[in-house]
Amino acid sequence: MSYTSVVCIKQVPDTAKVTGKAMKEDGTINRAALPAIFNPEDTNALEAALSVKERFGGKVIAITMGLPAAQAILREALYRGVDEVYLVTDRKAAGSDTLATSYILSKAVERFSPDLVFCGRQAIDGDTAQTGPQIAEKLGMPAVTYLESIDFKDGRALVQRDIGTGVETDLVELPALFTVTEKFGELRPADVRLVMKYKNYEPNTLSCDDIACDASRCGFAGSPTSVNKIESVVLAGKGFKSIEPKIDAIEALVKELRDEHTIG
Amino acid sequence: MSNFYRDNPEIKKTIEALDLTEVASLLEDGFTSESDIAPRSAEEALDNYFRALDIAGDITGNRIAPTAEETDRVGNILNEDGTVTYTPGIALAMKLFAQAGLLGIQIPHRFGGLNMPCTVMSAVNDMVSRADASLMNMVGLQGIADTINMFADEDIKKEYVPKLVSGEYSGAMVLTEPDAGSDLQSVKTIGYQDENGNWYVNGVKRFITNGCGEVLLVLARTEPDSSDGRGLSCLLVQNGPQVKVRRLEHKLGINGSPTCELVFDNAPAKLIGQRKRGLITYVMALMNGARVGIAAQGTGIGEAAYRAAREYAASRKQFGVTIDNFPAIRELLVDMAVDVQASRALAYYCSKCVDMENGLTQKFEKVKGTPEAPSVRERMKKYAAFNKMITPMAKYFGSEMSMRVSSAAVSVLGGSGYMKDYPVERYYRDARITTIYEGTSQLQVVAAIAGVMGQMTADVIEDILGAGWSDHHPRMKALLADLDETIQFVKTKDKQYHDLSARRLVDAAVTLIITALLVKIDVKPKLEHWLHTRFPQAHAGLLIVRGGHDDAVAKFEEIAPMPVEE
């Protein structure tokens, strides 16, 4: 049994290299001052797709939505053994929030009728972790977050996901979407032979019309999110509370933490 | 963590100065290949070379270097069933190199290789050795694929080369025996044919790097009546039930490289190339390739040691200041930096000469009988002659340099350098093998001296700097004249004195060739330091030779008598 996988990847500013020049006066990102990189967890998603192809056969398609400069990460994907790449680029897509982005990407993904869709858990520029699950929702697929490993059993995916306190094992109907973190494993190195083959490759581009998007759901028009303000919040401990080491006192503390939504 | 190509601009600078344009054109047969990955111009080929180095720099710096300490500590494991389990770091590294296509750097495109020059291979070995010297012995074993590709029959090539490139198989060069080390002519392992013409191998081999690999190129005696190198052939044995790893050696360094003792019990084999040419042609070619690899290995160990020492000296405070303020420490560090650059220059230039010889040999086969043939043949012979001298020189200089520099690094770190908390003691231990295997330093001198006595040094300098160089470089001109005069003096003496003088003559010639390269690469402050410190030493060595002092030979028993037990 072989599988067709689509991997959604994103080019992001390297937030680890933020300097004072990172933001323009109007509050938008100064892309010239920040190197653009392959979103880290998308590299893990790509490795997940490539490992499935390596073990079971099939093909891997990488899609990104962005400016033409995002071709760079599509070529990086080709260097690792991806079969096809597509750049969704369109002025109508400008200003998309996660709702509009997941709509556009879902329309692109749909074209390839994949068995498996892989996304990074979240992108380091927005850190929302929303786009992957929203694509799954729109395609009517199960969304499996925090993927750690994947295998197959009786036509279903047998996966392990990181639930923070341990590992959960699930059997998932296909097609399904998976979001991946670094726990899946590091992306393989570029293959020099593929670099030689694809270094000048121009990826196929898709416009919103090509993938039959409703313009009112794309870009600014399709994005209800607006950023009110950004502030730097520094969390600091303020005092402490001591309680008697007795059941009643502990129960009271747990109730208080729960009521204040500190836990639960 | 760091990309070992990007953080070391000397690698690119050295390769650019050597100009691989013609090498690329020869390798790609004038850019006529039909392969969809083959470059279409020299410019594109060079771009590919640098991209390959960038990927190798990423793997070595970011993925492998962090594993080197553990690899050194845990070593490989010989299992009860005779199989060997690699250290996690070595296993990971080999997987990454296979994925990157870097296990077939010099293999043609048709077998999945990169068809890149030896110079690229050496730069990769340089970075690999900086990350983990022991890994170079594994990555460098792609020489097995090169040897099969160069000399074996087409069906053997097709069966083995692609699998060695993909990493499905790994190989080993199986030469050394308990009684045949430096003297390989005395190999005793037997290769014989049954009545159907099938080959088998019987015997014991030791000190075999990666002897647990799948593809073993075995040097064996196939002519029972012979006793010298002309009776030896090269046989390919695929590892199986008739081959047993009897033990793994416990070594001073390069612990990631499994060093095996192998027993062959009527193991089925295939003949590589022609009978009787095993040692004199195939193994010599394989070993020359391995020597170039060690020149790069020494360079990489030196690079790692220099960097560790430089960083430590900038942070370690004594007497109220960081120790890199003290002239004695500064001199150690400057000597190290220049030594590493010198070694890199010679190793890469040597690799380029190998590339020129290989490329021109291939071209000569194609232009035979045309008006172009005589000039191609002449240049092919020139580089072949260069290689006989420069390969041992590069191996000799690179390996001795790695000992000097790693020892100096321990000195800079002082007590801390002697402890396992810092990597320099590992560099020091790893460096120690480089002057021994694939021919000791003493044997490299023996191999290089004929070219030096034949006054080839001037031809090499001219190859690097062009005719008329001596008008611009009076100090080099003077040292060359001193060398020539000393050569004439030695020619009047006996064989013993020739052998005794060889090292100092080779040292002077190496000093001159490296100087030409440092001029070419344009590393001015380093060149100046080299001239001021190494030239007086070279002249002094020649002065000693012309002094005619031969006590080391003539009064050996008087000065160094056998200790007598009371």
C-alpha cells in the first residue's frame, strides 16, 4: 500500500534573529532585516511525509502559500526528495489570517486527493497552531496533533502523539491530517544530486482562481482577525501562599486554582 | 553548532585559488553528459561543488560534531555472532551521508554518484575530520567504490558500486596481516580457484578498518610459487558465513572506526581486474587515494584543535588577563593557524593533481591517434610524476602537522587540556594514527625522495605560480638553490647517506611547494610568518645534510647500544 501525502510548509522570518530593526514604524514586520527560513516544525512535517514514502512508497507533494520568495523552501523540499511542489501566490491572498489561510490551503490540498496531510504544529511568526486543524476541519478529515510516529494497520493510520504527560496511541481513519513537532525527528539533509537537478527549478504557481477559491473568503476580506495591540508580557512570581499539609487545605487550594482558571 | 563550510572561508578560498575549471571540464567530458544532473558548464560544476560542500558542512558541523565525544567514549561493539554494532554517532553519520549522496563523491552519475573531483572529496574529509576524525575512516572508504569503478569488470561494477553509493553496503580495504604491515609484498593470505574457475580466499587479516563491512577488497597471493608483490591479486569478498570478525582492536584514538581482525575460511571471491596486478596497480591506486584522504584528515584534526585552543585562550584568565595576551601563547596559536592553512593548501593541491592525472588519462583514451594526443599525454605524465611525489608529501605534512597542532592545543589548555572535559586530548589521540597508517611518515619520505632528487620541486612551483616566478620571490629562489646544491652533495655520497638525508631534503622541498601555494592563495600575513619561521629551519636542515654527519648510521651501536639486563 502506498500513500499520497501533501505537506503544507511556510517560509517565516527567523524570529531567533530578531533585532531592533525587526519591526517597521507602522508596526509591520521588516522582512529585509530578518532572514527568511523554512518554518522549523514544517521541516519535521516534511520528514514525516518523506519517511512514509520511504517505507511504503507513494508520493509527496509540498505546498506553500506566500510571496514568490517562498520558492526557496519549495526547492529545499525538492532537495529532500519531494515529488511535486506548488506555490500558492496571489494578491487576493494578502493579509490572510489563519481562517483565510486554512481555507485557501484546503482548496489547494483538495486538488491532490491525498491520503495523508502533514503540517508543522505551528509557525514561529504567529505561533497560533490553528492552520493545520482548520484545514482538517474544512476537508472533513480527522486532525491528529503532536504526531510523534506513524505506521499503518488495516487501512488506517496507527499513530503516536505527544500529550505532554505521555504518549497516546490512536488508530485514525484516512484521509487524515497530522501536525508534527520536532519530536518526530530531524529533517534529512539535502541530497546533492537533487540539488544539482533542481537548483534552478521554478515551482508551479497556483492562483486563488486556479484552485477555485471564493474571493470573499481570501485575504483581508476573509480574515475576521485583527491585531489590537502587541505587548511584551513578563511573567513574574508575586509572593507565595503556604497551606497546612492536610487534605482539606489541599482541596481548598485546588478549588481556588480551578475557580481562577489557573488549572483545568 | 555551526556549518563547518560556512564558518571556515579558507576552504572555499583555497579551492578557488587552485581553479578547478579544467578539472571540471575533464571530469564532465566537455559538458556533454546526458545525465539530468550533470552540469552544463564549468561555472555550473563549480557551483555544484560548493553546494555539496555546504551540505557536507551542515551535516558535519550541526549533526556529527555533537556526537564525537560519545563516539570516542563508547566505541563500536563486537557482538557474539560476529557482527559489529556501530556507535550511534557513526551509524547516524553514515545514514546522513548516504541520504545526502555524499558516499559517491567521485563516482560517475550513472551509478548514482556526484562525479565530482578528488579536491571536493578532500574538502569533505577535512570537515568530517574536524567533526570526528574517526568518521573520516568510514566516509573515506568510498575509495573502495572508486577502486571497483576504476578496475573491475562491468558486471561487478553494476552489482556493487550503486549499493556502496546508496549506503546499503559499506566496504573495507583488506591488506594488512600480522607479518605484512609496511611490507605488503609479504602477504600470505591465499587466493585460489577451483576446477570451475571460482575464486576463494583463505587467511587472516588484521587492523582492518570496517572489516565488518559488506564489500571486502582483499589482497591475496594467487600465484603460489611467488614470494613478492607480483604474485598478489585483488579479490572482492562479500562478507558472509565464511568471513569472521575475530576481534575489534582497542585503540589509542579514532574509536568510532571499527578496526577488525578477519578470518577468511574458503570465502567465495571475485577477481578484480587482472591477476598479479593486485598490489602493484590496484592497491597502490587505492592506497594513494587513502593517503590523500589522510592529508585531509590531518588538516581537519588540526583545524579542530586550533579552534579549540584559540577559543580557550581568549576566555582563560591568568595574572588578570586572558592568556591570549602572552607572546608565548600567541606564537603557539599563530604557528598552529599557519600550519593548518599550509596543510590544507598542500592537501587540496595534491588532490587537484590527482584530478588532473585522472582527467587527462581519461581524455587521452579518447583522443588517441588525433593530433591532440601527444600534448595530452605529456601533461598526463607530468601530473602522474607530480603525484608520486606530492601525495606522500601531503600525507607526511598533514599528519605530522596534526600531531604538532593537537599537541600545541593541549599546551594552550594546560591542565584542562589533559582532561577529558575538553576535546583537545581526543584530537591529540586521534592525530597519532595519521603518521602511521597507509605508510608511516618515514615511508612517505622514501616515496617522495625520488622526485626531490630528480629536482621536480621547481617544476611543481612553476605549475603553481607560472614561469618566471623566481624573479618575484628571491627567498624561494635562494632556498631552491640551497636545495639543489644539497642534492648535488648527497649524490656524491653512498646509499645509506641518501636515506639518512631524505627527510631533510623532503622537508625543504615541502616548504618551498607550500610557500608557492600560500602565495597563490594570497594569505599574506600567514605567508610572511611562514617565510620568517620555516625558511631558516629548512636552510638549517640542508646545512646539516651538507655537514656530512652520519653518526646515526655509522655509530649506531656506540650511541644507542641494546640495553643489557643485569
